[in-house]
Amino acid sequence: GTLMLYWLLLRGAFSTLGKAEDVISFGFDRLTVDPRGARRQIKVAMDGEITRLSAPLVFRVAENSLPLVVPRVIDPADRA
């Protein structure tokens, strides 16, 4: 129900979603989503934009890591 969704949202905000009883988590390198029934278009939200994609959807782990902006390592001797 709605209350459970808000509870899961709150758990996600505090990085404890994986410990929730109603959540199943598993690791994968590749995952294919092929819905049953006549629907061949799936509504998908990406970065807040909603679009329809054709089934099956295939999710893969990227071969290379995503380059991120991270703080520069500062030598403690330079802080003086």
C-alpha cells in the first residue's frame, strides 16, 4: 500500500533499503526484462523523463567505471 511505499522511500533515503523485509536484492552482470502479455512497450523513467521503450529491456553492467569528480587527495603535511 501507500504507507509501505513511503516506508521504503524513507529506508532508501537512509541507505537501509537492502535490509527491508519486502525488498529482494540480487547482483547481476546482465538482466533481461521481457513482460508477459501483449504489451511490447514499457513505460520507463530515466533521469526524471518518462518514455516508452520496446521490450525486451536489457540491462548490463558497464565494462568501464564511470568517471566521477572526486576531491583531490591532500597530503597532511601540506595543511600546515
